Amino acid sequence: MDERYRKLVLLHSNDMHGDFLAQKVDDRLMGGVSYLSGYINQVRAEEPNTLYCIAGDMFRGSVIDSEYLGISTIEIMNMLSPDVVSLGNHETDYGITHLLFLEKCARFPIINANLHIRTNNARLFQPYLISEIDGMRILFIGILTEEVMAAAKNEGLVGSFLNIAEAAEEVGKICNAYNSLDIDLTVLLTHIGFEEDKKLAARLDPAWGVDIIIGGHSHTFIEKPAIVNDTLIVQAGMGTDQIGRFDIVIDTDENRLESWKWECLPIDAALCPKDREIEELIHKFKAKTDAKYGRVVTRFASRLTHPNRTQETALGDLFADVLRESLGLDLMLTASGSIRVEALGPVVMYSDLVEAFPYDDPIHMVRVTGAQLQRMLQYMLRDEVWAGAHCEFYQLSEGFHVVYSRAEHRFLDFSFNGQTVQDDQIFRVGLQHFHFMIFEEVFNVPFDEIKRNGNPRMISTSGRDILEEYFSSHQHLTRIPGGRLVVR
């Protein structure tokens, strides 16, 4: 090959969410960090010009992560040795201060171009990384917008980009500042969702030279990259069951992609050797969490599923019902995104419950009228949701029957306990703390309007405590979804 052409292998993951251990799927072991690490090490040995990056959300989803507040995850990631990691929204779950501590524990660079201190606009993290390998210079920029930064909104002194337009402007500033350094490839590591990545790509000036967007947040599985404004856009689903791989040839004279191939490869025992050292570390943490979390809470009548966050599910129905009944509410709106597993049971260990419901938020009660509730749910069911945007969605507790027509943008039925809901009817509605704090954003109803119905108040400091207590005293629970929220 001509000296001006150099090969680069770019491996990438996103939304790993503490998916550390391999699981048996159809009689074969899939995923797990030990197999993932084995594959990365193998590629690095075969292809010296290899970089591995992670596009956000290393944290959450595992008791190994939550028990150690992310410290265990950083130690495991240190052994995985990514070349660069960008922040996702769940990196802020334990607080900005703790995140800055975790960054000090990391032996790999963490980049983010937009988190800043409001008073002086000082960035909290290095905004970019220039990686030099075999005479090539690769510019990585970390992007995260405010729409997915809800946990950080409680940090009054911390700000972020408001929207895609501002994010694009910041990318332009960084690219303009460093293009003079003979950058051969520019990669955005985003965590804003696949559809938002397309919007961002459309706003990029081709002169900035952004070649690739490696994204996360929407957990999107794709068969081939999207191409918008000559920018390749990819994502590798979620967890550690797969890894994205670019095989790239770069023209270092022209600073451009000469050719590329992308694929999403399965991480399993057939493809990947096992990294024994990283597995020993994971099992050291697991032995400690097993001692604390390895007890049976209950046994369901059957395995309850949560396959899709934008539909009524069996597990969502059960969680909403338990919280409503225990707290004496008329309606519990349980966030679909707070249920982090696709299935639970029939035997439910405490570790299973924690992984299924990791956000141990307080529960707040607000009073809403029937008219306000219809506006709230109509906004939840807006067209944007069905177009693939990463929007908040809620599971309804028993008693409500809602039928919505997407074509007509209206409710065909909206009833409670068999009676049509009246506009002036008052309902006591439960919300998890995170969603209570961003009420106007997720429901598009002014909160001052809600407060006129009566002062909101916290009615429980722990949603998970309620679930655990209820499950411990109720066996063989089950739910059959389909009658509470019907979308036509």
C-alpha cells in the first residue's frame, strides 16, 4: 500500500450499563466484559493501528456498579483499557462531584465538550482527544446535550448545551481550532440518540471535516451506517453482547477516508478468547454483592416481561400497581425507562430487583385534573415517540383505560374504573423524583398550573423499598398487559 494510505481499526461500544457477565443464549455464552476484552486484545495484537472507544453510559444496570457507586466499573474499565470514553447521561447519576472523583480513578481519558460551570463557563472535562497512531492524528470530541442530562439538572452550578444547534456550534469551534494540526480523521463520540445524531450531522459544516459519529443513548441496533451530510453515523445497541468495528483506510495526504467497512460483531465464546484476569476482578466484586443481594424476594406466577419502553408491559403494569396500591394513589405513572430489564422472574432474587429497578427514587404525589391528565398523556404519545426519538414514556396503574388514535391525534376512550374521566375530576398521581423534577419537560404542562390543585408532596423516600416489601408478602403475582394503554 502507498505510504500515504494508512489502515485504522476503530472498535466501539456504547450503553454498556454494567453488563459485566456473560449469559447463556441459545446454548452459547454471549457478552460479558471478559469475552469483550479478549476480542479487543486479539484485534490489538493482529492490527497494531487499533483504537477502542466507548460512547457513554458505562454505569448503571448492575448491582456490581450500584453497590460501589461506579468505582467497581471504573476498575473494570481500567483493565479493559479503552483509548477514549465520552460521557453519557448515566455517568452523572451519582452526582457531578462523585463523577469528578471517578474520573481521577480512571486510567483512560474521559472527554466531554459541554459540561461547564455556569459562573465562569469553565469546562469540567477535557473536550477532545487527539490520538496519534502510526503517523495518523485522530480527533475525538465528546458531545452530550441537555435533553439527556436530566440528572445533572439538580446541580445548580453545572450547565450544558441546550440543543443540537449549540452542540454543532461547539463542534465547529473545536474543529476550526485543531484542523491546522493536520487532523486525518474526526470522530464525534455522542450520547444523544440515533435520530438526534442525524439532526446533528445535518447541521455540521462539511469544512469542519467530521467523518464519523459514534453514538449512544437510544440503544439502537443497525445493519449499516446512516450517512447524513457525508458523515457516517453508527451505534452498537447496548450492553456487551456486540461490538462495532470500522476497518478504515485513511489518505493522510488529503486527510480523508479513502475506504471503510463497518460491521457489528457478536461477542461470544466462538469469536472471542476469554480474558481471565478481568474475569477474576469481576468475580471478586460479584462475590461481595452476592453475599448481600443473593436472597429470594418472591416468586411470580410466570416470567413478566418489559420488551419495549413505548408500550404497556406486564412488568410495568405490576410495578405501577404495587406503588399505587401501597401509597393510596389513584394513578401511578411509572417511568418505562426506570425499568432496566426486559424480563423478571419467576424467581426474583434481591439482586434481580435492584437491577430491574436501580433508581431508588422517592415518590411524589401531585393532584391533576382530568383535563390536565389528558394533556399530559397526549404529549407522552406525540408523533415524535413513534418516530424513534428517545422520549419519556409511562406505565399506567390499574383502573385506567386509555385508547389513543395516532392518525387522529386524539383519545377514543379515556376512562377510570369504567367511567369516562371528567375534565374537572381530581386525581392523586404518583411520580418518581426524577420525573417530578422535570415535570414540565416530560408532560408539557406548566407546573404552577398543577400546584393550584394542591401542594405536591413527597409520600415515600424509596420506591424500591415499597416493591421489596410488597413482593416479600405476596407470592405468585402476575399481570397480562393490553387493556390500560391502547395505541391505534
